[in-house]
Amino acid sequence: MVDITNDDIGESNRLALWEMMLKLRLVEKKAYDLFLQNLIKGTSHLALGQEAIAGAFGVSLQEGDYTFCTYRGHAHTLARGSSIEGVLGELMGRQCGLMKGKGGSMHLTDVDKGVMGSYAIIGAHLTIANGTALASKYNKTKEVSVCFFGDGTTNIGAFHEALNMAQIWKLPIVFVCENNLYMEYTPIGDVTAVENPAADRASAYNMEKIIVDGNDADEMYRTAQSAIKKARDGDGPSLIEAKTYRHSGHSRADPGKYRPDEEVKDWMENKDPITNYRKRLLEFNIDEKIISEIEDKVKQQVEDATEISKASPIPDVKEIFTDVWADGGYKWHN
Amino acid sequence: MAQLTYRESVSLSIAQAMRKDPKVFFIGEDVGAAGGVFKATVGLLDEFGKDRVMDTPISEQAILGAAMGAAMAGLRPIAEIMFSDFLAVCWDIIANQIAKTRYMSDGQINIPLVIRTANGGGSKFGAQHSQSLENWSMMIPGLKVVAPSSPGDVLGLMNSAVNDPDPVIFYEHKSLYASKEELESTELSIPLGQANILHEGSDITIIGLALMAQRAKKAALELKEKHNINAKVLDLRTLVPLDLQSIKSAINETGLAMTVEENPRLCGWGAEISSLITEHCFSNLKGPVTRLTTPHVPLPSADILEDNTIPSVDVIVKEVIKKVKGE
């Protein structure tokens, strides 16, 4: 039960969370539709069901803050304010894409929005996120770096190297483990020595053990706010483990058949962050008309962006030869 | 005039960069308080303090990841990987992340950083602390590859590497750290992609890098004195960018070419050079390009084994005589 007499979040923040999560949900659904229409090629890793995590950080971060995410990063990119056509256009390999088709679904990058890249090799970006955090400390500026990753990442060496370094240097960084219970196709518990793959490792790096319901947008919001504040105040890194569940398989190629039907049903029907948050908004006496207007607005935004992406030209073949080097070219000899 | 060792040039070149630009910092294992395991970074901590000279844990991925992220945020890191062999434990950060992020981001992200590393044999350290790995990085689009052969070149090339807007791997040769050079000035700048003729000659061109360039020069002196053979020695200095024009003009003049490489045979850097020579200088060639490399074996440790694995001055002299005399 929620206590509506003691509202620490407030209507405007709740509506911002609502709009953000809806955007992430509807764009991912649109991406899935566009796959089925063969307008998106390659692979894609959807974050359907995990929207509260990226969403809560998205509404909590400031301009100038840095975020790093994984190949399951469409939502995290959108959460920083990147345009929908920039994301869908990149997935479709169009000129309007964030990187004009040179990166693709797994490498969404939008530096102007603080999206410092989506990383497709497990663990690498934890070490790189330390670098932007180190730069903030070096320059004595107040940006916060946030690094999102999955439960599978907690078993690779770079995770441990990065946490240790972040702590010894007291870096302004928040590590966010989205534990969706499956390391690609394998239950994370089958391949991990501890019950909570991130949180149970926190003590090894002198960090607090933080576990949060990653499907409860309010809880995620509170957790994000406090970890970001800690980093911005110069009090060092945090490691958050957010429990969640992906609605679809690991990637486009995976129907997710290895998961028990009952488990999937429970998460889809009882623990969906968006369905539950709509109920929460009503419990806080927010006018249903406002809720619906936001729904209609976001739906329209996604449809408009889809049309822009479809109409956008494919990249010029000359793009192949650009931007290997800072001079814009690719020449390796005189 | 100043006499400097290669190792002193390393620390001086870093200090020069850090004095000029407050965005430059230096990070690595045992680099600060200890002054580096090869004593190539002595004095930097005292001059610049802990905020700019950072000792790290043994975490090569975290070192290069932090350097990459800092570069993405506008700083200009110099990171040390103690032995080039250890590049293997952070190769993802180099080959997948540092090299490709500019391209994949459509040029949104610049990564101006220098990775310094002690490379090469001669110290009898065995197969995991002695490799010459320039060719590993040469084959990855997005990486610049530098391997200086002298104290002056260390100064001049480091200056260019630190100021370059792209990632540079800077291979320092362990067996050259003690070598000395008289320098008229220590304020040097050598553009990346400019080869250097270490010895003039018209009978054959010997192409080398780092220690092998210096051995080729010694061989050329001996060939001239004792065998009346005039060998031109071309020190490439950098593999990427590559000074193809200097290679072409040298080969077109001499008609014979030999590469001297410290790496095992397969896919060594000389294979690419040989291919380019064939492609661009075929009509001027008097014979096939010869590649001197180590045999295709890991580097052994014992004196006699290592000495007979890496191309020596004697071997270069012998092979050049065979080639020039058509034997």
C-alpha cells in the first residue's frame, strides 16, 4: 500500500516519470513492429519491461551528466532526451539516425545529450565510465557519470576492476545493475556464486549493498536521486542492483522459451512497471484525463518519428570512408 | 647540447607535455612513487603531484578504460601498460573500444590519448615479457602506431603523439632504454608518418623499426667498411600513419629491399610493407623482397636461445651480402 498522505515525489515528477516510461515502452514496441516489417535489419535487444530503471535516471540526471549503457540501450538513450527519430533512424540505417547508420542498434551515441555510447562487449563500459567520472574529478566539476549494465556483467573481470578503481579514487559515478534474472539465455543464479549478483559483491569494494525493485518507478526514482546526489556531493560511487525482467527474449533471434510460462506471466501481468504505475498515479488522485493526454501525446510522437525515419534517405556510400580519424578521413599512408 | 638516454627522453617528453597542457595527465602501474619499473618516469610525481601522476592497481582494463573515458571528456591522458605483452589483457578496450568509438559514433567522440608500453626482446625475460607487438595494433583501423629508435625520436614523436587528436600506441623498446644521444635541442617535434634515413646507400634498402632499425644501421656501417656494400637504412618510426612515399623512393633508388622485424614471421608488419613494395615498385625491383623476422616461435629465454631468435647485426650483414651478391 502506498501512503498518499506522505508524498515525497510529487505530481509533476510522477507525470514526468509516466511520460518517460511510456516513451521508452512505445518506442521499443515500435522497434519490434519495424523488425517484423523488415525495416530494421541486424540484431536488436529490447528493454521492454525494464523502463522504470532508465526512466528514473532519465528524469533525475542533469544536462552535462554522462551516461553509458549496453547494447540493450535504446531506452537509456531516449531517457536522456535523444530524439525518437534519431534512435529509430539509426536502427533502420537512415541518415536521420544518431550516427547515420555507422553504429547501429548496439552503439547508440548522442554526445550532446550526454549519451557517451552503448557498449556491446560486456563490462568494458564500466571502466570507460570511470574515465568521464575521473575527468569531472580532475576538472573539479560536478557532472555525475551513470553506467547501466546487466546481471551477466557481474561475472566478468572488468566489472571488478572498475568497481575497485571507482572506490579507491572516490569517483562521482553510479553503477546500475539491471538484474533481469537471465544472463542472455541462462538463469543468472545458475552461474553466479552469490544470490544477488551485484549487491552481494558490493562489500568487496567497500560499497553499500543496495537492492531495489527495478519495476517500481517510485522506488527507482528515490534510489536514483540519492545515488546521484551522493556522487555529485563528492561522496563517491554507488552500486545499485535493480531487480527486473525483460518481456521479450535476449535479442531478436531469441523467443525466450527457456523461461517458465508461469514466471513470464507473473512478471507481465502483475509486475509490469507501466501498468502498475498507471494505477499508482490514480491512487495519488492524479486526473485520469491528464494521464490519457500524455498517452496520446507520446503515441503521436512515436508515430511522427516513425514517419520521419521511414522518409529519411539511406546514407551515402561515401560514409564508409569517414571519421576513422579526427581529420574526418580514413587514410593510413601518404 | 645535451646527452640524453632513451629512458630519460621518455620522462622528459611526458614532463614537457604536462608542463604545456594542464589537460595532460599520466596513469599506470608503479609509474609515480616507483618511477616506473624501467625507471623511465622518474621525477614526474615530484613535479606534478598525485592528481596528475596516478599510480593504479594491476587492472589494465580499468587503466585504459579510465584513460579512454577521460579522453572522451576532453582530457589528454598518457597511460602506461608496463609490458606490451599485457596489452593482451586489455585488448578489448584497445581494439574494440578506443579504436572504433570515433567511427561508430559518426565522429561525435574524439579519443586523444597515448598508450605507452615497453616492447621487445633482448632482456631474456621469456615469451610473455619480450614480444614485439606493433603488428597487433597496426591491423586495427583507428589506431596510430609509433615505435621510436632513439632518444631524440622519443622526444619528437611523443610530442606529436600527445598532441595528436587520435589514439596512439607508443612502443618503447626495452633494449634501447639505456641508449644515448647528443641532442642540440630537447624541444623536438617529429610528425607521425615521417620515416627517417639512418644510413645512406644505393645497393639495397633495409627497412626497420626501433631496435631493428638500430641494428640495421650497425649492419650498414659494417657492410660499408668490410664488404663494400652500400645499404640504405630506413627507420619507419611509425607504422600508422605509414610513410609510403619514403619507402617508394628508397626502393626505386636501390631496387632491393629487406625488412628486419622482431616479430614472428606470420603477419609481421614487414608482410604489409613487402606487399606495398610489390604493388608500387614492381618494375624497379631487382629481386624479391626479403623479410628477416624471428622464426615463428614464442621467444625463448636463455641467452643463446633468445640471441639466436631475434635478428642480430651479424645475421643482417650475412643476409644482405647474400642478397646483394645474388647468392
